[in-house]
Amino acid sequence: MAEDTVAAVQALAQRAASVCVLTGAGMSAESGIATFRDAMSGLWSRFDPAELASEEGFRANPARVWAWYAERKQAVRAALPNAGHVALAEYGRRRSGVLTLVTQNVDDLHQRAGWPQTIRLHGDILADRWLQPCPSGRACEVAQALPGEPPRCADCGNLLRPGVVWFGEMLPEDAMAAAEQAARACELMLVVGTSGAVWPAAGLAAVARRAGAKVAILNPDASEIDDQAHWVLRGTAATLLPRLLDSG
Ligand code: APR
């Protein structure tokens, strides 16, 4: 990767009045959390997203989906923020008011690295929620969960489900609006560790570029949105972000 590319992005990151960072699963790869589409290790090379990451899949086999998310929650809880997460949080604190951090990830590593205000586009794997509003209009109460089964409401049979955005579901409106606003307002957008395969998150790079921002992509491999970048830095989150963001 050309040193002058790193120097150009580094210089802009140190002087820009607003920086928007969009992260994907590659951001957490060096923390030991599997990505979705990496050729061999990616989750979707071993599991069918339609069965495991959709409401239909959950309704068809709640215990299977609940068990898969329990495994992923365990991996998230055991993981630690990597040097990339830490570099982003320290940069945001040091350059107050400059950073808007938007993530597609459902882990809590940005937050645990010290950036609680991270905008979550795809929800939070550690925050379960009810599958549907309680038909009786009361607040659902968790009954005694059967082992391996998602907890059920004792009253109406409602099921708890992972608090993530599944395929076919809408993204949280406020999060997407805040992300679009930050993409339109920023001078520099860093796109870190995403294949750019899933919309509307993948479209944020084009929103930033159209609004006049410089876009840099940080990814060891090609992504579907490389053509939106002014600079492509072939490297990993935990090695590149400290180089680009650590002060002088
Ligand atoms: N540092 C940076 N990037 C990395 C690293 C790393 N250490 N390791 C892998 N990558 C890159 C891969 O090259 C790939 O381009 O991270 C990207 C991960 O892509 P995906 O697995 O598709 O993850 P993501 O882009 O976040 O997926 C978007 O799809 O399944 C849905 O909801 C899920 O939020 C997810 C969305």
C-alpha cells in the first residue's frame, strides 16, 4: 500500500472538521469474531442466512435460531476490543465533536473500547426483544425458559428474539437518518471492514462522496464499493486505524 496514500488519509483525518466512519464485520475480525462473507471462515459459508437471520427462519425453528445466537453472543462476550476499536475511540475523544461512528456490527466492541455513542444500523445482539407486541396489550413476562428454547411470555406465548435487524427487516429509522446526515456532512469517510454487500448501509459511501467528502476504504480484500473510494488501503482494521488516527 502506497505510503503517500496513508499520509494523505492521515493528514486529512488530523485536520478534517467532521469524519464519518462506517464499520463492518471486518472491524471485529481481529477480536476473533467471525465475519459473514470471508471465503472460508465467514458465517454465511457455513450457515444459511435465510434460516438463521430472518423472522421466517426464527418462526420455523425458534430453538435452532436461538441456539445459534446464543453461540454468537458467547463469542461477543469473550471478545475484546482490538487496536482498531481503541484507535477510533481515542481519536473521537481527542478530536471532540469530529467523529461520527456508524456500525453494521451487532457486537458491543466499539462501545467497550470507549465510544458508547456508536450508531448501530443492524441492532444489538446482546439486547433481546419480544417477537411481537403482546396481544393482550400488557407487558409480556418471561416464563421459565425450557433449555435451548427462547424464553416465552407466560401469559400470551410471545417469544423473545435477538435484538438484531434480520434480512427483510427495516433498519432503525433514527439510526439510518443520523448515519445519512453524518455521511452528507463529513469531509472524510472511512469505510472499514465491510464487503459493501448489504444495503442501505453500503450506500453511505456514495452519499458521502456525492456530498463532496473524500472516501477511504480500509480492507485487506476488494469490496463491492471500492469504486466509491478516492483511496483504497489494503490492510486490516487493527493495523491501519492506529496508523491513520493516532496523533502525530
Ligand atoms: N480488517 C478489515 N477488514 C477485514 C478484516 C480485517 N481484519 N478481515 C476481513 N475483512 C473484510 C473482508 O474482506 C470483507 O470485505 O471485512 C469484510 C467483511 O464483510 P462481511 O463479512 O460481508 O461483513 P459486512 O460487510 O459487515 O456485512 C454486512 O451483512 O449479513 C449481514 O447484517 C450482516 O451487518 C452484516 C451485513
